[in-house]
Amino acid sequence: MQIKPLFFALLTFFTLHLKAQTPHLKGKVEIIMSTGQITADFTLSNLPNLGKDYQILLNKGFNIKAIKDSTQQSLKYTGYYNGKMRGEGIVYIPQDKNDVLVNPRHLNISYTGAFPIYNGDYNFTDFKGLIAFNGQTLRAAEQSKWYPIIYDVKNDQLIEQVTFDITVSCKEASQIFVNGDMPKPGPIAQFTSTVAIAPLLFVGNYPIQKTNNALFLNTNMNSGQLAIFEANISEIKQYFNKVLGIPYTTKNVFIEHTAIEKFNKGRIWGFASYPTIALAGSNLGETIDEVNKKFKDSTDYPFYAHEIAHYYFGNVLQPNSTLFWFLLESTAEYLSIKASETKFGQSYSSNYYKNAVSNLKEFKVVPLNKVTEINQINGTYRYSYGPLLLRGLEQTVGEKKTFAFLKQCLHTKGQATNYDFLKEQALKSGIDQKEWDNFEKTFVESENVTSLIKY
Ligand SMILES: [Zn+2]
């Protein structure tokens, strides 16, 4: 069986939709493909008013030249010595004398750093947070913190999504792509987005293919393969629109890239930075069965459905708080099961639940209503066990009310996505108190629901 480790795919925090401002990133970045060097000079403006409760995160591989204020005065900052890490980044905090500089609305940050080039050799791992050079391309997602990211301390939120006006130059690149804008020919191009988005970078020498609803970077598909690929993606989007009542109209960008970790044949890894879906380990054209007009491997369909579902749970709703992982991953996985069940029939979900139940028999969880810290919902909980809880809700109130509940969640904004949120949305969506209490008692409060799952 093909293993698709979604576990590593989205070790990221989608940002809360802040009622406050969205940061604007303006400036330039220069990339040298042959040495792996990245040099940037960015101005962050329109920063939300976070008082002293903010940090600036930047990938640990960079050295800061200077942090300046709006008058071009060089600021003092902590983190240059004995700095703390937050994920992939070192924490920098601008100082005013010996205290945190309050509410800088405008900051200029210049920095440089070089990253290893993996050309025929490998690291032990690859994941969304690495800055990956392979001699032909550079891949840097928002999670890598290749641009300065503001961390909102009080709300425990990374503000990764920004509006931007960025000039990217790379002498050795024939194509440059910044998520949120269209790919443009190198060696230098300007990219802008007036909507807040995660500016993933994909730069280098690669072909571009287009269909009506998607762009494919670094793929080599024939027209038949492209059409079948597009038809499958479009079918998934239509299904989600039907059950969730929100259309997904944005063009997807599919990036085929080479992981910097050795992948055994058959292993595919993907991650999403809406609306981009990046894939490693597979030649996309070869995954298509042109005769039967489908993916050769039937696990590809649920794989894409999961990534596409992140438009809804990850983008339309940007979870935070204690149930962050449940509302990000368990929902996306459950929606993927439903889309695939519609595509392949009841036998798909029967098999899915049968396998999940047998794999999770010994697994014990902290019940959702007792989760106090987001990482209590670990990888297995969020990707494998959480969907069983949603299946439990479906068993309790039916499919229709389960979708109504998910829909209701998507119509909220800026709320803390904790257990109270879950319950409140359930009751608002038409699930009555008795039904919820029943679900809570039977499924939520059980440390292991596998014996209750029907398949
Ligand atoms: Zn996911």
C-alpha cells in the first residue's frame, strides 16, 4: 500500500483571521541557485497593534543585517545572541532602551543566509518548514519563515498570511512563482497580492502547464493526462461546494518538486499552501490512467480531497486554540472520506473505518472536552482518530446534520476554536441538546471509540 505521510504535510499553524490589520510585506529577495544564498530586504508595514506582545520570527539559517524603524534608524533587538527558537525560526524582539519596543507599525529587516543544495544526496527528512535547494529549484513555504513572520504572543498565532509586493531575482531561474500571484519568467519579476496569503516561493528552471482551472509547475503531462487530472480535482471541488455550500473557485497551482529526503518508490508527500498544492515523490503524469480516466492509484483521490478540504478547514475557517488540530486535520480527513465515499461507494468508507478501527484499538486520547493544550491532539489523534469522532457524530445525528454542523463552523470568524466553540456551533446548526449530550457522552468522553464505529 502506498504510504502518504500527511503527518508531516501540515505541521504548520494557519493564522487566525485577525479583525485587526494584515501585515504588508514589501521589498526584494535575491536568490543564488548555485550557492543556495538568499538575501532579502523587506519592509513590514500595517502591523497589527500588538503592544509589546509580539515577536519577529525568521528562519534560523539567516543572519540579520539590521532591523530599522520607519525613519531608517537601526533598532536594538534581542535574539542576536542566545536566541530562542519557535519552530523553524529564531525569535527577535525589537527593543527601546531595555524594554520591548511598543507597537512598531513599520519595520525594515535585511538579512542573508545560505542553505544546502541537495543534488543527488539527501537529508534524513524533508518537510514543509525546510528551505529546499536542489540545484534546479528552490522551494520555501511560509512555514520555513523565509520572510519575517510576526508572532502574536497573546493569541498564540503566527501571522503567516500577508499582502505583498515582492521583487524576486535569480539569475539562474527561468521561472519564478510566489503563491498568490501568477508565475513569471526570470531572472527578475515583481509579485503582488492584495489579499492576505502565504507567499510560498518556487523558483528555478521548470516548465509550466495550464488548464482552465489549474496551473502545473514542473510537470510534464500530456493533454489527456492534464484533462483527467483536472476533471478529478474539479469533481472534488464540486462535491465540497454541494455539501458545504461554499464554492471553491480559485485556480489551484500544483507543484511537482523533488524532496530533499530519499523517497522509496510509491511514496508521495504533499502539502498545501492555499491555493497551491505541492507534491513530491511522483511524476504526476504517470499517476494518471488515461484509458479509464482516473488516478492509477485509488488512494490519490482521497489524498487530493484532503488537501483541497484545507481550503475550507484552514482557510475559510482558520482554527486556533485548543482544538486547532482537530478543526484543521480531522475535519479535512473526514471530508476526504466523504468525497471518496461518494466517488467509490460505501465500500470505500467501510474499508477506511475498518482499517482505522483495527489500527487504533489500543490508542488512548484526552477527550476533546478535556484538551487544554493544542499538542494533546497528536499526529495520530488529528489524522486518524479525530475522523472517527466525526464518524461518531454522523452515526448519532446523521450525515445531513453533520454537514450542517461543519457548514456552521465555516460561517464563524475570529472565535477561539475550543470545545465550547464546537458545541455552540453544533447547537446553532440544528443538532439539539439531547443529540449533542448523547454524542458527547458516547463518543467525546470515551478514551477510545473504535468499538463504537460502524462500518
Ligand atoms: Zn491536512
